[in-house]
Amino acid sequence: MSPPTVAERHPEVVTRGVHRPPAAWIETATSADHKAVARLWMGTSLTFLAVTAVLFALTRVQLIVPDSTIIVPEVFNRILTATNVTAIVLFAVPFTCGLIGYIVPLQIGARSVALPRLNQLGYWLYAAGGLMIYASFLYTVPETALSPLPPLSDDVFSPSNGVDAWVGGVALAALGFVCFAINLVATLRNMRAPGLAWRRAPILTWAAGAIGYVLLVVGPAMLAALTMLTVDRHFDGVFFDPGEDGEPLLFSHLSWIFFTGCHTILVLGAVAVISEIVPTFARKPLFSHRAAAGSVVAIAVLGVLAWMQNMYASPIPEGFAYLAMAAAVGLLVPIGLLYFTWTATMWQGSVSTRAPLGLALAAAIALVFGLGGQLMTSVVPVGLQLENTTAAQQGTIMVVVGFTLAAFAALHYWLPKVSGRSVAEGPAKAASGLVLGGAIVFAFAMFFAGLEGQPVDVFRYYENEGVSTLNLIASVGAFALTLGILVELGNLAASYNGGRPVGHDPWGGSTLEWFALSPPPPHNFDAVPDVRSAEPLRDIREAIREREAAYVPPAPLEPSAPPPPEPVEPTAPTLEPEQVAEERVDEPIGESSRPGTTATEPEAPAEADGSGDADGAAGADGDDSSIS
Amino acid sequence: MLGRALAVATLALAVFAVPASAAIAPDSAQSPNAEEIRTAYWVMLAVALVIGVALLAGLLTATRRFRARGEAREPRRLTAGRGVVGRVGAALGALAVAIFVFGVVMTGDAREAEADESAESLDIDVIGQQWLWRFEYPDSQSETIATVFSYTELVVPVDTTINLSFDSTDVLHRWFIPALGGQVEAVPGEVVETSFRADEEGVYEGQSTQFSGTAYPAMRASVRVVSQDEYEEYVAGLAEDLAAAQEDVALQAAEEAAAEEGAE
């Protein structure tokens, strides 16, 4: 009995409903795609930026007038603690993680990351850490200033749970950073596109590598310190107990290693973003790619080695102080070289001062103030006088402000890649003026107040100290700074879904992330091109242009042959943007026959070649020139 | 925007010229080690200003001069020739080495007042605790008082090398009198030393710069520099006061004991 050859008259369609894709936010929260995870990193950290900006303004409200009692001391100390930890651990470092996590895999032509689930775990650990710190507002808030230094933070002097919330939250975040860094290093070592040797890697990728290793060094150091502190607090440990031959300064060293590492990461992130933006907007390659890459590595090494530059007044051997001073002063070389490289890159260029470049330059200005101040305090005698006063603190704050401006520049530059939409430039200009102007006013006022001896972290100062006017001016500057940050955050939020749609390569960038679509598909690239230089996208554009220039409409083979049925404008097909997009996918860098770069859509070139042979009209292709 | 930012910076400087004219350097130094710090400060301020202005001037000049106007022209693809970056790096390196050497040289006399054979010296123990400083004077002439001490205000004779030896009974504190030298951290269980030699009578105030808990801004200290005679008078007075207080306490204790006995 043969099976029926004719289908049933009424075929029965059995279905229990079509699988519905989950809601977008569930998709984002559960996806291990590096872009989804990085969007979470960036979104969360920018939320914390808004929080820390408001908290910072609150601390300055208290300090407008001397002997102020607007905020009671305990509450002020809590706000102060939250401001510090949020700015560094919950905003700056995580934002760097998010930016790197999104852009760097695209920049190295990777279709994914090496350890996607570890990457995702890193984010959720950090989010849990942030939640833990802020949930403490429900019970006991930590009062630790920047770092809970024992003996103040041990169970005798801080019996409340506040310190535990700080320790747990920062430990979770640091563990998240370590997870992120493991994945980052593994990705950078294994998943670069063919031909993307380190000497051709973009500066942000170099910085990402440096940041990965810095996090792998300083994260575990902090985790060790926090573990010991927890043992001291709850299990009668004596790591830091001076009464039992413990060493309180050990915690200072370890926590300064972590915070100096975070500071180094801020500097690295900022200079890397500036180094990416300057060449694009000067329409020139970096003046010296080697110098910039080398400087990034040097900053990473010297910056972390200089952790004792904040401990000159502590009882450490003089040789250690000199080591810290050598590293901190040595930072002058890579940072100076980077500024020289940026200047030389714009020299003879065609500089278009769009918002990303404007913000990047504002960041560079803020960094000069911050790093210049730190150069001063890194010299031991000056440090003895200025460290732990507001004069030294303003240097750190200016670096954080420089980083924030660089973060805004990065968002203006790369958000079109993330959302496919441009960010409005008008508010950005106003915001960057407010942020930079406010920060400079604040920094000068606080510098002079520090010279008078105003210490950091105080909830009041006294009328007879001669710093009242300076603090008033500093508060005004701080309010402008906060307002600017909030304006720009609002602008970014409004533009994320409401901006003008732009193409895949709005700036004419020269690195591989602009080769992907905007927003990139889950697998990033259909085909990954071979990389031949530090500017792979320029090579691709060049190849396309050469092919257009070399195109000659083929003459009829014989006079008697019938003319082509439709004369078609020869340059038109390749010049259409969508055609260009296909073209570069199909034939990277003008070598269509290379193995390993096989087109994923073989139909298009086949058709083109076929029609080119038949009537020589539609398939404008470089190969045709060889026929004639 | 950059022009505006620069205008803001200039304006800020102008605004500060008024209140800061007296405050562009730390309080005037009253001790040789503080003098060293002032010298280092002025040199580093000048160096940092020159470097900062040079870096920014280059960057902003390039931005202005090569701004694309009208139709974008094709830029020259200028990249580093051999040696340019090396020369800049070497110059920066030489500058960094010079700063480092300068720092090391200046550190020598910045931590402690240099020894002066002609000057007398005085050893004082300073003990930090939440939130005040306790000063213990040497050479108690009184038989009843083991240690003469005072809180918050340290009184020392002028033109005498004062060797301070720090300890803390609870958490980290920092000793900082801007006019008399740099900061010193008092660490529990560790003895840290510094010295100063005030060359002018007067009252010098300062404040701890290490966060030490809720009432941390109250952790202030002042050093009153007086003549040698006044100092001896002061210490003698302190000893008397303390002896009187001790007697009071003893009397009170005796009274209490008597009252207790009476009650029984």
C-alpha cells in the first residue's frame, strides 16, 4: 500500500500558539550578549552619576556658610560617604566597564566575548553591590568617608551595621569588576579579528587591556582587605587591631591600592576616549599610534605603583614615599606625550568641532587641572602640606569631572552605534560649559581653602578660619557642576529613543565598530574583514573608492553586437549607501577572492558578475576593468 | 564653547584674585621645616602652571587654527616622523627626573626642623584621641604630679626645637598646624615623631585632617608660642592646677567614702 500522494483536503494545523518573544527589558536583563550587559552597566552607572551629583550638591549646601547646622553631622557623614563610594565604585569604574564592554568587542571585530556568562555575572554582582549600599539607607547608613579605615571601622568604634553594608557592597562590586576583567582579558587575547595585531589595535582597546589588568590587580587587593576587615569585625580577628600586634596601616595600603587603581582607570578611560575622538574629528590618523598606546600602558603601571602618594604623612619608610613620588611624577611623561599626540593629530587636520570633540576637549582641560594639582601634591614636601586638605582633594575631583566629561563625549560619539540615533548637541554645549566652568570655579576655591588648612570630609568649618568666602564660591561652582551633569543626563535620556536616526557610520570613523550596523545585530558582524592597518574602515572605504574610480563601462565587444538594452548610470549602484553596505560585507578590502572572508550572501556578487558579463551594465565591479 | 570655557576660567581667576590675594600660598611659615615646604610649594606651583598652560595652549591652538571652515578640505595625513615623539618623551622624562630629584632634596628638611646646636630642645608626647589632642610636658618639678599635661592647646617656648612624639589611643588622627609644618599621622600602637622650631611668638591653629568619626571637625589644636619664661610659668601653673585638681578629687573620694561609711 503506497502512501497517499495527494494531501488531505483539509490539512489539520496543530498549534498551541506562536512563541512570543519576551518583553524587551526581560530580554536585556537576561541576555548574555555583551551589548545587552554593557547597556545595563552604562544605564546603572549613569543613574548613579545622577545620584552622586545630587548628593555632592547636598554636601555643598551644608558648607555654604560657616558653622552650618542645616544638616546634622551624622546625616552629613552618611551623605558624604555615599557620595564618595557612588562616584568612584558605582559610577566611574562601572561606566568604564560598560563602555569597554560594548565598544571593544566591536572594535576588535569579535562576534561575541570569550566568557559571556561571566561577563553577565560581573554586572549583576555590581548591581547587587549598589543595591546593598543603598539598601542600608533603610537600616544603618555607613559613615566612613572615602574608605572605612581601621581602627575607626572595627567593631569597637563602629558597632553598627553601616560599615558592613559598605564592605559588602564594595566587595560585591569589586568582585563584579574582577569577573568583568577576566572576560575582558580573555576576549582581547583570543577574539581579535584576523590581522588585528596589537600594533594595529585602537587606543580604546589598548586602554581596555590595561584596565583589565589593573582591575585584576587592585580588585583582589580590595577583596582581601575587606575580607580581613570582616573577620576583624565579626570573628575576633586581629589583622588590623593595634592592641594585638595588628597593623592598621595594612588596610590603608590595600584600600589605597584599590582607590588609586580606580583613579588610574578613570584617567585611562578618559584619555582613551579622547584619543579615539580626536583623530576622527581631525580627519587624520593619530600622530603617533605607538606613543599613544605606550602611554596608556605606562599610565596603568605608574598610576597603580603610585598608591602611597596619599600616605606621605603616614609612618611609612622614606624609601616607599620616594617610590610613590617617582611613579606619580613619572606620570608626567605619558600624559604629556598624549597631549602632544592629540595636538599633533589636530595639526594640519580638518577639525570639525562637533559635540563629541567639544566634550573631549573640555575633558582634556579638566584633566590638566586635576593632574596638574596631583603633580604638585605628589612631591613629598608639598604633599605633606596639602594631602587630606581640600587643596589636594580638588585634584581628584577634577579628574572625576574630566572623566565625566569624557564619558559624555563617549556617549555622544558612540550612542549612535548603540541606539542608531544621534544625541542632540545644543544641550550638550550648555551642559559642558556648566560642568567645566562650575568645576573650575569649585576647584580654585577649594584649592585656596586647602592652602588655609581646610581638611576634607568636614561637616562644618569655623568662621575664623578665613575660608567662608571661598566655600561660598565653591558651593556656587558645585551647583553649576551638578546642574550641568543633570542637564546632560536628561539630554542623553531624551535622545536615546527620541534622537534623529543616523546611519551606521555617522562620524566617518576609522575603527571596526563603525563597520557593524547600528544597533549591531546579536552576532555583531555578518563577515569580519581582514585588518591591514590601524584604520581598517579607512582601508575599506579606500577600496570601494578605488573600485569606483577604476570602473570603465565596458565597450561593446563587437560593433555588430546589440547595444545594451538600458544604459544605466555606471557609478550609481555602488554609490548608493545600501549598496555600499552590501559591498563591504561581500568583498572586504578589495580582495574578493581571499579565502576566509567568504561572503555570507553569495547571491549578490554572483548576480552582479553574471549581469556584467551579459550586458555589462548593472554589475559595476573592479574585475571588469581587466577585461577591457 | 571652548572660548566660553576659557572665558569662565579667566573670570574665575579674576574673581579669586580678591579673596585669594592673601591665600595663594599656605599660611606663612613659622618654622624651618615649614619654610622648606613653602619653597617646594612655590616651585611646584610654577612648574605645574607652566606645564598645564603649555599642554592646553597647544591643544586649543591646534583646535582653533585647523578648524574646518566651509567645505572640508582633505587634511594632510601627518604622522610621527622618526624621533619626534622620542625627543618630546625625552624632554618630559628629563623634566620628571628633575622634579623627582628636587622632591627628594626638599624632603630632607621638610619633615623635621633641622637640628640647631645652639637651640634648646624640648620633648613633648602628643596623644590623639576622639576628638582632642593631649600634650604631655616633660620635667615635672612637682612631686605630686607624675605628668603635666594639657588638652587642645600646646604651649611651647619660642626658638626651641620641639620634638613631638605621637601616639593615638583609638583611631587614626592627623596632626596638622599649617604654619608649623606638614601633617603627621598618629597611628595607635606606633610612635611617630616630628619636630618644629617656632621663630615667632603667637598662636597657630590647625585641625586634624583624618576622618575620625562623627565629631571629627571638632578635632582642632592650637600651638601657643611664648617666651621661655612664660613657658616655665605656664607649666608650673599647670602643675599647680593639676595638683589642686588631684587634691580635690582625693578630697571628694574621701568625702564619698565617709558618706558611704556614715550610711552604713
